[in-house]
Amino acid sequence: MALFKSGNPALREKVYEGTIFQDIATGQEMTIQGTMKKFGILMAMMLAATLFAWDQFQKGSDPMPLVWTGVAGVFILSIVMAMKKEWSPYLAPAYGIVLGLFTGSISAYYDYAFK
């Protein structure tokens, strides 16, 4: 019996086979402490990239290369991580960095435009 119906390929029933949802302990279950550590590291990486992009704009650089790098990077990495879940732990830092580049450059651009 399906937990829920979804057309999202990342949420297929097959994805949950062999996990705690079938009462099988794998030894890789998430803990709150581990989740918070990973969140903190990825958030710090994103914040550093955001501040870098903001600083580049304040120094007079064109923000559009960083915006498009961020957009393309987030799009590509999202698709790759959805299709190859085993690569996600290695690609997550890159995802945080390109998301930070996009966030910082677009924020600086709109701050300048609407100031």
C-alpha cells in the first residue's frame, strides 16, 4: 500500500525499500545531532558564498555571471542529486555554494535597484 501518491520520481515506492519505513535498521538513520551538524556546515558555506557575491557586487562587478552560475548550478545539481542519491553527500557542498552565489548576487542587485 502506498504511503501517498505522487508523480515525483524522487518519491517512488522503490526509494523507500530497505529503509526504516519497512522496519529494517540500516545503521544510517538520521539523528537530530547529525542533521544539525550538516545543516550548520552547509549553511556556513552558503553564507560565505552569499557574502562573497554581495562583496563582488559592492566592488563594482557585474552580478549577472554569478546569477547565471547560481541558476545553472542549482538546476543541474538538483537534477543530479535527485537521480543519483548516493552522490548527494558529495554534491551538497557545491549546491550550497552555487545557491549562495545566486542568493548574494541577486540580493545585492535588487538592493541596489530599489534603494
